[in-house]
Amino acid sequence: MTGKVYTGVFPIAPTTFDERGDLDLDGQRQVIDFLIDAEVDGICILANYSEQFALTDDERETLMTTILEHAAGRVPIIVTTTHYSTRIAAERSRRAQEAGAAMVMLMPPYHGTTLRAEEAGVAEYFRQVADAIDLPIMVQDAPMSGTVLSAPFLAQLAAEIPQLAYFKVESAGAAGKLRELIRLAGDRIDGPFDGEEGITLMADLDAGATGTMPSAMIPEVLGEVVRLFLGGERESAMALYDRHLPLINFENRQCNLRATKVLMEEGGIIGSAATRHPFLPLHPDTRTGLLDLARRVDPLILRWAR
Amino acid sequence: MTGKVYTGVFPIAPTTFDERGDLDLDGQRQVIDFLIDAEVDGICILANYSEQFALTDDERETLMTTILEHAAGRVPIIVTTTHYSTRIAAERSRRAQEAGAAMVMLMPPYHGTTLRAEEAGVAEYFRQVADAIDLPIMVQDAPMSGTVLSAPFLAQLAAEIPQLAYFKVESAGAAGKLRELIRLAGDRIDGPFDGEEGITLMADLDAGATGTMPSAMIPEVLGEVVRLFLGGERESAMALYDRHLPLINFENRQCNLRATKVLMEEGGIIGSAATRHPFLPLHPDTRTGLLDLARRVDPLILRWAR
């Protein structure tokens, strides 16, 4: 258990580039303002959906300070600080705390296809990060890391390291793992979170999730889904979710991190949907399919800047 | 084909840390002097055996400039510049050229378990790196990248991009791939290279390799093996190699990148064999096994600094 308990919707802000591939910091500030106007409970930055893997260390620092300064405490900001090296992950986390982050999020250590850590190494990694900061920590259980984090192991980590109070589960069988984790860890956990663009949100809420970290595509909708659910209105939550599921499904399976940027470009929030090579732009037909599904539900992302 | 053709032994310099985990630049210079005294044909830095995955961008820059300044042209230096982002890989390569590198080495783009590029993306990645520099480029075909690079694809890359003249193959079936690559690409390739601590060196030489990029453990031996082989003395090369194979095998299968540092610490070249967490130190029994096998062949690494 840590201090304030965060629940609700904490979308991931995409990292915005101009057509040449440089950081677009004006666009980045627009993204933050859009999310705050969408009444999110907080924002996560430098996550995988933010293309953290395509940034230099200097760019990470620039983005973090720019966003934290611009948010200026209006909403809590979660900064992703994963690195293969425990020392560097701890140092990144310390910098995030200094810069004003409300929380840090980390995957277990990984590099490429072949470097992973065993459970003892993963535990020590999170212990050293926790020792470096006073903030709560969200453990990100994502396929990117290629590391199996069992529910019993996560519950044990939560018991040993009080700062590890949030767990975003987006590996296969997320709902089952969240349910088991909550059973094992009980109130040692402040925030069992849903992830992966919200594609398993209803099952994860049913399993006990109290928050979601989706993309920034329809934050006003997913925030309302979580509020309705936590307020006991499961049928209304489900009806609202189901109406948007074709779009969420198309994002998750056809577009991934390009979906939000395309809609932000289309809605005039940012100037370019560019990603960095070798991450390729959406095929024009896929873009058309995304825009068609989005227009059917008229999301804020297409209206906010107009 | 590029200008000067490099053959022989190009060991990977380990990155040296002190017991606290800080860079040990004095030790780093000692490592370079040891390798030059071992009469290597060149040195590779910031490779996987150098724990490139456990460094910040600033540390990479510090190591590169320190080593290039210290080597001061005594031997050619190959700098590893892989990054998932094509743009950042090109920029790292440009910096390496400015700093005085003789060549850059890159794996195809990868990140974690899930991010890879298709062949068109890999080709474009190397094309953009080549456009950014005038140096020859070594393509590193290693399991770390989780990317299958077929011999026909590599031959096609070599044909399209003249700077891609060196190919270090250390994926499964290395000798077969080198043979096929040489058959397909002929003299478009300056350097088919062996890698992976030299564990497949004899088969790779038989297949046509003209150089090896092993660790810095027994560079004086592996350099002599390649020279003997290329000079037509295959039996002598094999006898020398076979005498050291128990040590090479123990390095490759029991120790990996920790082997060289342990022997350098034991030989007084560096002060500490430390690696960065979560990469763990060798178990004491494994260390004993390594030292026993090393002492049987009395390598320069144990004698040079004494």
C-alpha cells in the first residue's frame, strides 16, 4: 500500500515526430492538453506505445521534462523507466522522481531475443529501483519483455516491496492472472491494471482491475467505462465498451501504436502521424478502415482540435 | 568491395566496470594495450560481448572516444552501432566515423521479444546507415537480434550496398551460411567473418571465412590460427585450435562474456571482473573451472600484466 490510490484511465501518450523524424514538442504538448480535456485520471509516457524503443536517452529526457513541465501537476504522470541494466533503470527512475513523476512503470529487464533474468534477478531489479525512489511503482507484465511473471511471483514481489503497488497485466490470460494476483496479494496491491489498448478491459474489470492503461485513442470513453463499472453500473459500462469494441479491436489487431497518431493527425491535434523507421506507417487501406470505424463513434480525438 | 581488406583476428574488447559498477576507463585502456600487444588485426568495441545492452548513450560515447583516442590508429577499431531506430543507428554510425572508427558493425533492428523488421525494412535500415557514412559496414548475424537473415538475402544486400562488405555470421549453421554467402556474393564481399567466441572457427575457415571476431580471451592464439590457415597450413592451424578448444568451449557454453573479464582480473589487466546486474558474476566453481582450463594453455591474458 502506498499513499494516494490511483484508479481509472491512464492513457499512454504517443511520442510525436514531425515528417523528418524529429521530436515534435508542440504536438506533444497538444497531446497532453487533449488528454487532460478528456478528463483522464493520469497519463503514462515513454511506454512501448510511445515508441520508447526508438528514442535516444537525450530524447527521453527532453520528452519527460517537456511533458512534466507542461502538465504542471494537472494530472499525475507515470514515466516508463525500463532498461536492461538495473543500475540504469534505477537512475532513470530517480530522474523521473526529480522531474515530478507521480509513479514509474517498468517491465522486467530484457534485451533482444536472448537476454532475460531469472526470478531472483527480476526481484533484485525491482528492489534496487524501489530503493532509489519514494514513488509507487507499476510493474508492467507485457509480451515485449519475453519474461514470464507468474501471479504467485508478482504477489511475493508486492509483499516484499511495498512500493510495488500497481500491476499492469497485458500478457496472455490477463484476466486470469489479475484475478489470481488479487486473491494472493489482497490489499498489498493498490492498483491491478488492465493494459493492451483495453482489448481485454471488461474481462479485466470483472477480474478486479481498478484501472486501465490504454492508448490515447478514446480516453473519454474508456474512463467512463471504468467509472461506470466501479460505480456498480456494469451493464452500462459493457454497453458503452461494446459500442467501441470494433474500433478498439481494429487498433489492437490492425494498427497498434499507429492508430492514435493517425486519428490525432486526422483530428488536427498533431501535424504528423510519423513513426520512426523501421516501424512503418499504416497502409492507406488500413488507415481508411481505422477512420471509418472511428467516425462511426465520433470520438473526442477527431473533434477536440477542430 | 571497399578499400583496404581486413582479415585476421578482431577481438571484442570487454567493457570494464569497477566494483561499484562505474566505467573503469583506466582498465579499458589496459585492455586495448593488451590486445595490441597480442598483435591483433583490429578491435571491436561496444558489441554484445562488451555488454552494450547495459550502457547509457553517454557511456557509449565516453567509451568510444576514450578507446579511439587511446588506440590512436595503432589498429583499426570497429564500433558497434546497432539501435532499433534506423535514424539512431545511422547517427551512431556517423559519430563513430567522426571519432575515427575504421568500420561499424550492426545487427538488424530489434527490440525485446516482439519488435523485428521484415526484409525490406532490414535492407532500408542498412541502406540509410550506409548513406550516413563512408566506412565499410559489418553485418552481424547473431541470435540476439532474433532475425533470420538468409544467405541469399545477405548476398542481395551486399550487391545493392557496396559498403556492406563484411559479414559476421554467428547464427546456427554459421559455416553453411558463410559457404552459401560466398558462393552467391563472390568478391562483392571483402570479409566473411567467424564470430561467437570462435567456437565454430575451424568449420568457418573451411567454409571460406577470412577473419574472426572472438572474445579478447586468447587473441594471440586465434590470430595465429587464422594466419596459419590462410597461409595454407591447415593442419598446424587445427592442432593449435584444438589445443585451446576446451577453454573456448568452456567460455562459450559456461561463461560467455564473463570469461574474458575473469581472466583479465586474474592476470592483473583490470581491477574487477564486475558485470552489471542483472547479468550475474560467474559462480565460484565455474570460475575455478575456467581458470584451470586457462592455466593449462598459459595464455597471454594471464601473463601480459605480470
